[in-house]
Amino acid sequence: MVSVLTEPRFSIERRSYSDGYLSDGIEWLPRRAALEITIDGRGLDADWYEIGLEVGSGPAEIYRYFPFASYIYVDDRLESIVEFSAELEDVTAYLRVPVGRPFSLTIVSEVAKPPGRNGDDRELSLRLLGMRALEACAAPADRTPLPALFDYYSQHQVRLVKTLPQPVFVIGSYRSGTSILTWAIGQHPNLWALEETGFLGLLAGGAFAGYRNAARAPRNFFEIYDVPQDEFLAAIGDGIHRFFSRASERRARLSDLGLISGAPGLHGERDQRIRLRSEEYSPKRRWVDGTPENTAYAALLRGLFPLAKFVCVVRHPYDAIASMVHFGGNREQRALEDALNTWVGMTNSALLAARAFGPQAVKIVLYDDVVNDPLRAMREIFEFIGEPRYPAAKRVFERRINSSELDRETRGGVWARLEALEPMRSPLPLYETLVSMRRDGWSVDPSAEVEIAERQNDLIERLLCVVS
Amino acid sequence: MHLSLMKDSETPRPVFVTGSYRSGTSILTWALGAHPHFHPLEETGWLAQYGTGALAGYDLVLDTPRNFFDVYGVSRSEFGAQVGAAIDAFMMRVSANGMPSTERRRWVDGTPENTKHVLLLRQLFPEAKFVFLVRNPKDTVASLVHFDRAGGAARSISAAARAWSSLTHRGLLAYRAFGPDVVKIVLYADLLDEPAATLKGIFEFLGDDSAPEAEAMMQQRINSSNVTSEEREAVHRRIDRSGWGKRLRRQYDEVLSVMAAPWSRDEEALLELESLQPLPTRVLASGQFAPLRWVLARIRERIK
């Protein structure tokens, strides 16, 4: 039976299987299970509630492969994707559900034991263990990438680009958790993590410079073919997206064939979870790039990828600076001054991008929040980028990557030196600005749009100067 | 085992008509583009900037350990070809207004500035062919001096002579470095005097048959400066007085003698072309763009 651990009460109407299936004391779900559930909202002052749906895998012989994913829909919204790596594994999917009206809960798993095998006429996929009410929550935001694309096409009259990539850029200063966050996002069934690219800024600058150079002529290529800059840049972005898809696909194939070692790069060993397909015939469609230098090129990248989302990770400056100073060991110590200037410069660029693009395109994430509650942090990030939840992404945080271990004494020493800075040079106000923006929200600042455009001009003009 | 990122059938095979301004690059571009297998393009004017940015990006990260291209096993030439393939797809869509043709699979770009970027363009389009048009320098200068009549900007004698000299030097370097399979030198005079035979030779070089549409297009005179013979003579006299006359003549003779001699690879020409190609360090060298300094500092640190 479905156990109700806390109020409010659930009532479930089963549609996909009969009560006879409960005879062994385990409530099994078939490969595709549709439940109708009502949460009794009496006494509750909320329209939406977050619940924890507990499900578990069965014995190994049920499944053709591990890991496999199960997709959980609330009404018709894909709300969460859970993954099972082993037999008899229990996981909790966190779902936002409406209160006081029936809703459908549909669970679709990749694999199941077909009925009639091993003397059991049931189709067995997952064990349904229970549900817990957690807390009142906000209604989920609409996730409508297709209408957004359609709007874009209609507004910009795009003829030449058939699809617009929707990449994710993790930006922020060095030593702020950009790598680990990138890998965590790249666990999602619809996103794959790229190695740090590092070349996109110059490439994008070249595209801008090319357009500007050609557009100077009175009767120029773009005018004659009626190609506005937006469309040209989006076409370049589309080409880069295809390149990333092909290069990643090749790498995955070579890795599958055992022809390259290590491959995917998270821990050095082969890791089947870093893959390019969420199912056998369902490729991941989006990529995430965590190159910190992209922070400086955000406006150029947004030109190439107008639907890109930027996750701006901000770490307390004292910790980030302490980590920069000691990253790579004593032989390669970065002077404190350099580290401070770098943190301030990069964080200022991130702040500028946030102000210029607004919260629709930029999400500020605090490193401390990610470390303290990765599950919640990842949930918020997936919500922001318009993807269903994927709690398994937090597995990345169970292992630290690319970490500069700091002993308490060293960290204390750096903190003390930074505390001693005169107030004008302290990085704390900048950090606090971002913290308050994250807390209180913000809106697009036209002056920031102008400033970020001026900054990108510098690179474009330099390219023009060198090439001509 | 190496899996290619691109099928052979996808490899772009564009044609670049290069040479000085006012050397017939436009008319030849449209003549070649009249062929049913080719699309003529308006002068692009952006390939070098974009290609330079893209390859400078490659070079920038190349020295960092465990860089993107290392990890994905993407060589510089493969990356350049991928950038070129994306450009090719864009050109095909642009020239066909979003509906690429299955017949016209190659495009022709007659931007004279491309003459300076043959090395770069070959890095983007390894299968590209270059038709290097050379016109008598004095006539070219006369046409450039009166370019305002064809909608361009009129040049002074020295500016016009310098333009011819510089572009011709670059075009010849490309021929010396890459040879007649990649660069075909065509004299403007031959194109005018014997259009059918000259076009036939060009199409042979491009690996295709000639087409009557191309010859018909050559009969049209487009984009002409309409310089009279008296005006031309006057400019010639001014060229001689300016001191450019002998120099231009010597350079033109050099073109003729290179054309007449059998080709052998000229490594020095290749080195010179390489030295003229913008490098990321030159792109990034100066200026106030702070983020680039972080990039360079980080790379330096990693190299240590």
C-alpha cells in the first residue's frame, strides 16, 4: 500500500494495474504507470505542495541494463527524471503537485520485465515505496522552449537557422566551483558537459568582426542577402553546436570501443554516466560549458547563442582567492594581489552580464549553497534552464574534483591578509551585491547593456585591426 | 583508429576568384557562377575576420595541458575544416535563400581581399580552388583611379599602384607555396581575348566541364569604370612619372615568368605567408581588454 507518512493525506486511484498486484506485499509499477492522485487540501494554505515520491528498483534480473532512467510527469509536465544504478536501490523524486484537485502522476521507465516471464504475469519495473509531503511551494514556472523558439523566429524573421541551440554557460571567477557545477549539470539526461572550451570568445569576436567589416561597404554581402547580424551570428552558433555534437559523439564512440582511455574526464576513469544519449535513441540536445574565461565574453557568446542560459557561480572571495593562491601547489603560487585582482575582474564581468541580460538569462548561484545543499541547488538550476529535475546529478558532489586542498592555517592566513585590506580594495561589497541580487531579484539594467557592448567592442576592433 | 568528423561528400569545395581590385574578379565570379554547378556570391568581406578569430581561438588554448582539442582529438586542420563546413552550409542557405540546391553545390566568392588570406582560407576549406586573376598593372591603376564611376572610391596613383602590387605579391606567393593544383593564374587579357578557351581551362582546373551559360555571362560588361583610351594614357604617363612604372612592370613580368616556368614548391613563400597570418598573440597583444590578460596569465601559469 502507499504509505502516507505525514499530512496532508493522499488518495490514489490506480488505473494501470489491479489490486491483485499487491499480493506479495510490494506495490509494483509497470513500465508505464499512470496514477491519479488527489491531495486533500483542507486546512492547508497552499495551492501547490512539494512531495517526495519514493521509488525503488527491483532485483537485477528485471532489467536489461543499468543505469536506467524513469521519467516522472505531473499532469503533462515532465517534472523529474530519476536514475537507478543498481538493484534494490531506493530514490526520492521531489515533485511539485497541486493541492485540492486531482492530478495525474505518470511514471515511465526505460526498462521493465515483460509480463509472462519467470512465471509472473505482471510487468515489473519499479517498486512504489511511498510519498511524503514536504512543504508548500510555488507553482512551477511554464517550461515552454518551443513557443520561445517560435517567438524568436517570428521576431527576428530567421530564415537560415532551423534550430537554435540552447547551451548553458557556467561562468564565474576561477576556483569558484565552475568545474564541479558544469559536470553536475552535464549529468542531466538532456545535457552533456564539454571540456572547458576556451576558444569561443575569440571565435565569437571573429564573427562579430567579420560582420562589422563586411557591413562597412555600401553595397555589402549582408545587405544584399538581407541577413541581419542576429541571424548571421545565430548561424555561426549553429555551426559550433554541430561541431560540438560531432566531436562529442566521436569521443563517446571511441571511448565505447575502448580506443581512448579515461574519456569523459570527471574522475579519469571511464564513466558510463557521462554519455551523449539519455536513451538508446534519444540524444542529449544541450551542452554545458564551464570555461571561466567565458565570463568575459558573455555578450559575444550570447550573440552566437541567443537562447543560452548563464549560471553564474559566486564563491566567497576570501575562499576563492585563498584557493587561487594555492592552486597547483607552492611552486606556482599566484600572488595574493593577482588573485584578488583576478577575482574582482572576473566577478565584475559576471555582475555586468547579470545586470545586462537579466534574471531570465542569468542565474546567480552561491557556491556555499551548492556545497551545503546540492540537491536543492541543482533543482533550482534545472528549473532555471528549463529542464526537469534530476536528483541523481548530486552524485557529482560526492567526489570533489579539481580541488585545491587548503589547510585551516593557510586559509586563515589568507583571510587575515584580506581582512587587513583597506575598505576601498575589499572584494566583500562586490560579493554582497551579488548575494543581495540573488536574494531580492533584479531586472535588466540598460546602462549595463551599453557597458557590456562597449567592452566587447575592444576585442572586435582589435581583430579588425589585425586582420586588415 | 580515427573517425572523421565529416563525410567526404560534405567537404566544401568553394572557388575563390582572387587578384587585385579592378582585375575582372567580379565578371569572372559571375561567369563561373552562371555554371549550373556553382553559386556566385556577392563579395563576402567577412571570411578572414571570422576565420582568424576561430583559429586564433584554437591556437590560444593549444598550449594548455588537457585542452579541449586534446581531449576531443581535434587537430587544427580538422577544426579549421569544421569551421569551413559551417560557413559552407551558411553560404548554401544564403545564396539559395534558405532552400539549398542539390545541383549547385559549390560557391564562388570574388572578394579581392581574399587574395591576402589564401593560407587562412585553405585552413578553412582544404579543397578550395583559387583563380588568381592578374591584369596589366597600368590598366588596373587607371581603372582604380576612376573607380568612382563604378560606384567605388577613386584612388590616388600611389594608392592604386600599392594595392595592385601588394595583392599581386600575395597572390603570387600563394601560387608559389601551393602550386597549380590549388592556384590557377589567369591573365585578364586572356579572359577578354579568348573567353571560351580561358573559361574552359578554368573549369578544367575546377574539375568540371565548361558551360555555355558561363561564356554568355562573359559577354556582359559589368561594374566597369568606363575609362576612355585618352584617360588611360594620361594615367599611364602619371604612373611613369611617379616612379611606380618600372616596379609594376617588373612585378608583372615576374608573374609571366612564374606562369611559364614549371612549378616547384617554394618553402620560403609558405613561410612568408605564415608570417603574414595574424596570430592570437597579435590579436591579444595590446589594449585594455582585461579579461584577455587573465586568459594569457592563466596560460602562462599552466605552461610553467
